Amino acid sequence: MLSQSSSSSASSSTSIQKMKKRREQLLKNLEILGPLAAPLPPDLPPSPPVSRSNSPTATAVKRKHDATQEHDVVKRSRTNGLPEKPSSHHHHHYHPPPPPPPPPSQPLRSSNAVASFNLRSEPSEDGEVREDTTALTPRGPAPAVLSTTVPVRRPRRGRPAPASFDEMHDIYHKYGRMLKYSGDARFWSTYPATHKEYRPLANPPAPNSPYHKHGGLIARLELVDALVCFTYSLWSKDFSRKSCFRETWATIEAFLGWCKNKWIAELDTIGDREKALLGLIWMIEGFIHGRKFFFSAKMVIEPEMERIWSKMKTEMVTLSREAEKAEMNGNVGSASQLSLQPTPPMLPSPASIAPANSANSTPINNSASGTPNANISSGINLVNSPAPSRPAPPISTALPQHMHGLLPQTLKGQTTSYNMVEAAAKATATIGPVLTYTVKELSGGVMAAGYCMEHAQRTLTLPILARHYPTTFARMMSSSLTAHEEHEPDIEDEEGELFWPGQCVTGEGLGWVCLMGKAMIKEFGRDIGYLGLAGVVPKPAPGPITGDSSRHASVLR
């Protein structure tokens, strides 16, 4: 019994010693390895699934995770396209293989793709994690107006008869006068009572009404509404006759300037939405100038200039032919023509005459001019010697270079000579005062149209309409109308299709400007309680002006 106890104690001491040695050996090995990084968390998802059959085969072998952890790990979707780290925390030095490159036939993913776009159309396979498209960075959303407001497509009415346009002209001229009077009267009523321009209203609006709260703004809104009505009235008369009556357009100039100045005076105190209405005024003025100068060029200047140019071109040809004949007869004595005469041949110098057995193998040059001698008595062949160079004929600058092609060629089929161009440039034409003044108006109209449109585009653009007038913007962007259908929409329609005005240089588009302007006024007015014609200040009946009514005399128009 004693021997058994002694043997067991000896074996236990031996095992303890072995454990100590193993521990010391393990510590030494850890010192050799150095400090270890923090272990991976145990809750990582498993390694990526097996690649599809049509994907390139990876060079590394896929690691199999422990079966005991199969039911504890929850799959997570891959949002960055990279394989996940292994879930086991025993493999600290494991690095997953890089992802295989995409096939050439498949496009690369874009980080700014639309969130609703399905990046993988085929169904997910067994064991594959479905792509999460919501993690992709989406682009900015489209304006909500395009998806919520769609204009009503009215049936096409066709081009109305001229009588319908005349009726529309009379109606909107009347509306313009009503709104103009109301805007002026309301604007004067907003002055302080001590101001010299103060004119009280006979029936002022209620203190809590929008017309009282926004008196100045509604007054300016009535003025621009009146401008749209006047412009639409004059345009309808022009459009029905496919012409431009410059005299009638002159009647709107004073009021247009008055209306524009009222809005410019408030430029520092109004926002972008109100500034867009000022841009509308500039656009109306620019399109009026564009229509006037286009029809002026089409109906007056172009036909007259064709007649004058035809006459002048005939005279230019006659003068150039006379100059050619004088040149051929030698009657041209200008210094410029002397340089066109051929250079006379040089006489042989005595030094060029050498014996037949002379070793001279090259022509002897004239030391003064450097020109090869023309006559050598030796048997030297001078056939291949270069011909003497002649100076290039001078080019006349009396006419631009591109006009030289308008002149005829010489009788020998050569290009027009210097004298012919000089003579043709002396042709003249006589124009009368009417054409001269019309050309002057044309050039002034082009400059004025450019100036107005440059100011209009500062405060009225499509992005500004999309932000501040979304309904009007949607009615234009979702329209099926074309540029030549200005007669189709009803200007009082608040839901129909519109069209963004084109270029004023075409002479057209003024109707579209009026239709867009009316839509902007209605959309803006809904937010401040603007009633249009229903809220105008009525013009008093004409009669003797006595007492207090004399203060309204200046607005009786």
C-alpha cells in the first residue's frame, strides 16, 4: 500500500513538471511570434456562397465553416460587392481571396444608380444572399411635379377664323384696360396719405382681406396681368393675318416701361418667385422687338435689298469689264500695274562669253542682280535651270476677299485682276430715306431684343419655373403641342398644355409667352388670394368731376 502511494506521488510530480515545461515552451513560442492581433468576433457571417457556373472560377479553395455554428449564424446581404470575412475566430491569419473580375459582357455597377433599378434580374440561387439595392447611393429625386401634375390634353381646335381672332383682340384689349386702371388706382392708394401721389380708393378692401394685406404686390400683379392681356390682344390680330402691325405695337411701349419700372423698383425686396414675373416682362419686350425686326426684314428690307443688290452687281460687272479692256489696251498707268508687266530678259555679260574648252560648268551669275545669264556661248545645257520667279500680283483690298468671287473672270479665264476689283469697288447705289430709316430700326431692334432677352434669362428660366411655378412647368414639359400651335390653348385654361417659348429671332412665340405668363400669374395669385378680373377696382362712370372725385381724375383713362 505504501509502495502504491509513493509511486502515484512520483507520477503526479512528473506530470506537473511536464506541464511546467510545456507552459514555458509555449510562452517562448509566443514571444517568438510576437504580439497577436485582437481575435475576430464570433458573430461574423459565413464565407460567401459558391460561385455560379457562368462566373470565373476562383483560384483559392473555399473554406468550410464549422457545422456546429451553422444554425447560429444569420446571413447578411453583401452591399459593397466584397466577400465577407470568415466567421470562425480560430483562423486569425486567414485572408479571403479577391473577388473574381466580372465577365466582359456584364457592365460594372455604378454607385449612383437609381435605387429602384434591379441590379440582378435572375432569381437568387440556393445558399446565395440576395443583393440589397437600398444600400446604393441614389440620385436626386426627380421633381415631384412631373409625376403628380399632368396637363389635360384638350382636343385640337384647329386654326380659328380671322373673325375669332378679332373678337379675342377686342375682349383682351378690354380686359387689359380694366386691369391697368385697377393696378394704377390700387398702387396709388398704397402711398402714405401725405404723399403727393396718394389717391384713396372709393371702396377700399377689408382690413383682413388679401387685397389689403398685399396691396402693393397685387397692384403690381394687376399691372403685369394687364400687360399680358394687351400683348395677347395685339398678337392675336397679327397672328390671324400673318403680319406685324408696327403702329399698334408702338401703343404698348409706354405702359410696358411703366409696368417694368414698378417691378424694378422692388427688385431688392422681392424673392425669386416675384423676380420671375419681372423676367416675364423682359421676355415680352424682347419677343415684341423680335417680331418687329423679323417682319421688317422679311416684308420690307429683304425685297428692297434684293432689288438694290441686283442693280449694283450689274454695275460692278460693267466697271470690272471696262477696267479689263483698259488694261489690255495698255491705258492703265497706275504704279500697281507696272509690277504686273513681265520682267525683260537680261542681256549677256562679257564675262559669260568663255572659250569652248573652258572648264566652267555652271552658269555665271550677274553679280549685281544674281540672275542667271540667259545667253552662254558654251555648249552647256540650260534646259533644267529654274525659270526666273515673278513677284505675286497684288491683291486689292477695296473689296473683302469673299466678294472677289462675285466678279467675273477675265476674258482669258483667269481670276479677277487687281484693276477689275478696284473698279468694281467704285459701284454705288442710291437708297431713299424710308429704307434707310427701316434699316436703322432693324439694327436697333436686334440690339434691343438681345438686351431684353439677356435680362429675361437672369430671372426666368426653366429651373426657376420648376422650383417656383411647378404647375406651369409641368404643363410645358409634359405637353404634346408644337411651336406652331400657339392658337390651340385657351389662355384662361389652368390645366391645359403649354409650350416653352422658342427663339424670338423667328418672329413667332409671342403667343406662347402670353400663355405662359397668364399661367404664372394664376399660379402665383392662388397663393395670395389674387382674383384677377373679379377683384379689379371698377372704373367710375364718366361724368363731371367735382369735390373729392377730382382726386381720381388722373386715373380716368
